[in-house]
Amino acid sequence: MAASGGPAPYEIRVADVLDARWAGWFDGLQISGQGDETVICGLLADQPALHGLLSKVRDLGLCLISVRRLDTGQAGNEAP
């Protein structure tokens, strides 16, 4: 796993479904719908980048369900 301040893969789940067009708003991270949730995942540079992403979730008025830091091995194995 990456050091606490370095790059790491994350999975953020929010209520409601956003389509892939929102990837630009989320700096090119992978966006996928799963039922009535959206999963936003990808590599974030550091903790400030994570907080910036969470601010965007807030700015859209989305309900945050979960934030998970993935092991580097998990990042490639997550379903899109």
C-alpha cells in the first residue's frame, strides 16, 4: 500500500446515478453506475486531491455513501 501522503487508488460511492460525461468534472476518474449508486474510482495524488474530490461531491449535492482507499492490487480488479 502507498504511504499515507502519496498516490493511492480510491473508490467513492454516492447515491444517484451519474453517467460517464461527468468524468471531466471528476478529473478523468472512472465513473460507473451500479444500481442506484455511482462509483467514482481512480488514482488520487494525495490527501488534498481526495479532499478536492469530496468537495466536488458536496458541490453537486450528492449523498456520500462511502470512501475506500484500495490496495494497489485491488485497483485493477474493481468492476467499472
